[in-house]
Amino acid sequence: MLYRPVGILLGMAGGALASTLFARAWAAVGNGDAPDAMDEEREWKEILLAAALQGAIFAVVKAAVDRSGALGVRRLTGTWPG
């Protein structure tokens, strides 16, 4: 129960980190800003590549943040959250 507020804060920080990482990754592989699915001037392959890259980055960051938060709670309290 006490982990929930910590988890929310970690999730927000993780989202911000993932957004930054995605912007940097897209700058390295794409043309300009990342495409939006509704951008009619962009090709399917560019839109799907951006979506796949963004999804992978967000999933990895979420797993890393969740795991790190749980390990931190265990170190502080001696119990695994959840």
C-alpha cells in the first residue's frame, strides 16, 4: 500500500525519461520529428518504425523503473512490494 505513491512518482519519472530517450533515438534514425499516425505526408514504414521504437523504449524503461523501485523498497523495508 505504501509503495503505490512511490510507484506513481517513479512511473512519471520513467515516462519522462522514455520520452527523452525516444526523441534522441528518433533523431538518430529518422527525418525530423517523429511521425504521428495521422500524418498523411509520412509513409507507413516510417510511422510503424517510430511506433515500434517508441514502444520498445517505453517497455524497457518501465521494466527497469519498476524493478529498481521494487528492489529499493525491499532494501528499505526487507519485503518485496506487491
